[in-house]
Amino acid sequence: MVLNWFRKCRLAWGNASRTAPALLVLALTAGFGLAGCDALPRSGPMATQIQMESQSPGDFPFRLVPVDVAVSRVLLQVPDNSMSTSGFFRPDRGGHAGSGPVLGPGDVLSITVMEPASGGVFSGISSVTAGGQSAALVTLPEMPIDSQGIITFPLVGALNVSGKTTRQVGQMLEEELKSRIIQPQVIVRLVGNFSNKVIIAGAVRTPGEFNITAAGETLLQLVTRAGGPAISPGNAMVELTRNGTTKSVRLQALINQPTADVRLKGGDFINIADKPRTYLIMGAAGRTTEATLPVTKLSLASALARAGGPIDTRADVKGIFVLRYEPKRVVEMLTPEQPVESAYVPVVFQLDLSEASGFFLADSFVVRERDIIYLSNASSVELQKLLELFRVAAGPVISGATVANDFN
């Protein structure tokens, strides 16, 4: 096809040499001039350009790491931080589970005092009999906790109960009443739970305000009470704001590691944001695509297959690249002969799919969040573009010259 086209060009040139030589030369000069000025359109650099740039990176240095068995072993040891629970609020191992929620301003308490021995302060007010022994029993009027976290209790006076559980308040009152009441026993109940509320918003089925009960709900339990996530747990980012500090964790990460689940506190605000983990695939794969990572691990081979694989007529199978930032300790293992100064270093991994071993390495290479997968063009593609540019520039002139020659 190309030879036939060149033959037509030659004939047209011979026939039209006297009618349109200047116009044809101008067209050819323009076509080859554009090609010589790197004006050919590209989807990205060629493999050889990336290799040369890694040796003389200029203002943006990066590490070019050909993927082999040794590199693959190092990468398989690196955990996926996007599914890590580190940096989130630490679980309250002791917690308040089973002892009730923490009290705060606005809560209302019901307090009952029992005095087992007779002849005490509460004798004759109300009594109960158990096992042949009587005891004085009195329930005081409901007591609201004021804005300072204080209640006023008879015989004791002002008592700061903010931040305490009902059990702890009962123990405090028993200690204070020992000098005034014979063997006091105090029962404290929370009858107005106003400070122990949390709000959950965002991508849940029933967002709203919820009470923390005596069971002491955890974050995962509250998400369940809110109807569960309205999106995939792998795409759900849990943003927990507590005392002015916001920390985030993937919902799927908490599901995978239940021991990292945190117990909620009054005033907590939870937002479930839709933030999918994505990666980019560019170059000789048809079109640039931003794809979502699945919950399970995705290999490079699978990512290429999802994108339709390298285009046979364009891709350089020796130039399959993955671009990402790696932490210093990983880069030191990958390139021990080169010093590492930054905490994170841009790394370009190169895979060669021209051999069978390359496919096994691609199958073991795990794609991570924000990876850029780039399929470079083969060098023959540039020649095809040059011929196409020549055809576009010279074709109309040759056709016009041929018509003029026939007319003459």
C-alpha cells in the first residue's frame, strides 16, 4: 500500500514537474519540517526517552527500576497503606463497655441510696426487707448535670461528675457518704441522655443523630445502626471528628481489621465520604482511563486486561511502565547503590512483556492507589505517523498537479 502510494507520487511528480513544482516542494518541506520539529502527536514518551531521562533527569529526578524477580519479592513485602488503620484513633482497650456512657452537661440522673443498717439517716423514710433484714431506701428527685458538669447532692454538696460513668458516680457518692451514712449503697441511672449523642452523615442509608447507650457502641456498630454504607465499603472513607481533630480510615480497612474499631464518645461526628481508590492507565491502551481499584488485590496483568491490553499496532511491549511514589525504606531496598534523601521518591517501574517471564512478573505486580500505568508507543508507530503526515501535506498538491496535467 505504501509502495503504491509512493509510485503514484513519483508519477505525479514527473508529470507535474512543469506545472506545480514550487507548490509541491513547499508542501514536502512543510511536512518534513513539522516532523523534524517533534510536531508529531504522541500520547506520551517512548521507552527509550524514559530510559535516557532517568540517567539525566534534570529538575525532577526519578528512579527507573526494571522489574525482575528480586524487585517483585521486595514489592510483595510492602503493605498497602491505603487499607491501613495506622494514623486513625487508637481503640480504647479499657473503654466504658458495660459501665455506661460518659456523663456530661445536660444529662439527667436518677440516684437511689440504700442504707442497710437500721437507725441511720434514712430510717423511716422508705424501707425494704430482704433475707429477714430491713434497709432504708430512698430515691432522690432527678438531678440534671449543669453546664459545669456538677450536681448538688444532699449531705455531700457539689460534685463534679462530668466525664464519669454512672458506676463511677455511684462509687464517688458511696465514698462521700461513708462518714454520714451506715454502709451506704448508691445506684445511679441515666434517665436523660443528652450529652452522649453522635452524628453520622454522608454515604449511609439513614444518616442522623444517635445516642450512645450503656453498651458503648463502636464506629462499625453505629454505621450498622445507620443502615450501613450506601456505597461500596472499599470506596467509603470514614472521617471521624473528635474534639476538633479529624482522622480518616477506609471502612473496608476497619472491616478487615475489627480490632482497630474505636469506641465512640459523645460529640463525635462521623462522615462517610465517597472516595474510591483509583489508578490511571495511559498511552498505547486506546484511551486514558481512570479506573477504580477493587477491594481485593489487582495485579498489573489484570489491570491491562481490563483496559483491553496493549494495542498491537501501537504498543511497545518492552515499555510497560508503572509510576508511583515509594517510601525511602523501599527505594533503599530497590536501589541500594543509590543514596536516598527524600522521604518519598518517584519511581518508574519497567516491565518487559516480550518474554514469557514478563507476564508472570506482571501477574505478581500489585497495582496500588494513584498508580499511573503507561504503555509506550513502539518506534515503528512514529514512522507511520511521519508517512501519514507526508501524505496529508503532499497529497492535495499531487492530486491538483495531476488534474492540471490532464487538463493541459
